[in-house]
Amino acid sequence: MPNPPPAWSRLIRDVADFPSPGIVFRDIAPLLADPAAFAAMLQALAAPWCGQGIRAVAGIESRGFILGAALARELDAGFVPLRKPGKLPGAVLEEAYALEYGQDRLQVQADALPAGTRVLLVDDVLATGGTLAAAARVLHRQGAQLAGAAVLAELAAFEGRERWPADVPLQSLLLL
Ligand code: AMP
């Protein structure tokens, strides 16, 4: 995390015991609602990836859609949604990942991108890393070339980076 932290980081609100007891939810809604803060955060998110030949940004449902679509425009790239089951029409590829209780799945449309397209993966928060790793796997199976991943905040306590392939760049703007 940069020292001092960027001004926009003050607009991420910690909400205790949401969505369940013991969870501290990092709420980015106040940051998104502030035009100057949203713009400054987006520029910081895009900066490491400018000039890297990114052709598409893949965003994880649902806050990854908000960041990903805006980031795609910053990078002059397209956008691809990675969705929960049952939302995408046509042929899809799917990867399962573990949650604290049970499991969830992420899907991408099989024809979302031409093979070899250079893609940047985006989400708001990296916690245990299971979601981001599943997203990387499904993009790989789709045929995309994964340039890296960008997250707004990395929650250090969960060591999610350990589940990310060491040879693929992972940029986080804040270490919380
Ligand atoms: P994980 O798979 O454990 O890395 O969880 C990451 C996914 O869950 C991301 O899509 C986040 O939006 C969401 N998430 C996990 N923990 C939090 C948290 N404390 N605050 C906000 N979102 C979270």
C-alpha cells in the first residue's frame, strides 16, 4: 500500500458482520459514488496495464463488472463478464471453487473471445483467492491469454495471493 494511502481509499467503508457474523465487508459503494475518487482510483488501477497490449478486461460478478467495464474503457479494451451459473446464454465453460461453506461456480461464454486474446482479470477484493483463481482457470480453458489480474484491495490476513500462479502478475492497489 502506498504511504500515505491514496485519498480515495478513505471512501471504502468497513461494515462489520455483513453479510454474516464475523465478516468485515469492504464496501466500495461510497468510493464509486464520488466522481473524483472513482476517476482517481480507476487511473491507478489502469496505470500498470497501459501499453501492455490488453485487448479485453474480464470482470467477476458483480462488483468486478463495475470496475471491469470502466477499466476496459480506460485501456481501450473490450469487456467480458464472468458470471454465476444460469445467467449467460449459449455454450459456456465453468469452474467451481470453494467457499467457507459449500462451493460456487463461475462461467464464461465459450465464444467470448478469439483464442489467444490478451486479457486482464479484475475484481474488487482478493480474500482467500479462490474466486480469482477459478476465474483464471476458466479464462485459460476458454483460450484467452491471461496477462494478469488487478484488484482494488487485497486482504492480507487471507493470504489469497498464495493461490495465484506465481508467474502471472497480480496487482492490488491496497493491502488491508
Ligand atoms: P475470495 O474468493 O475469498 O478471494 O473472495 C473474493 C470475492 O468475494 C470477491 O468477488 C469479493 O467481492 C468478495 N469478498 C470476499 N471477502 C470480501 C470482503 N471482506 N468484503 C467485500 N467483498 C468480499
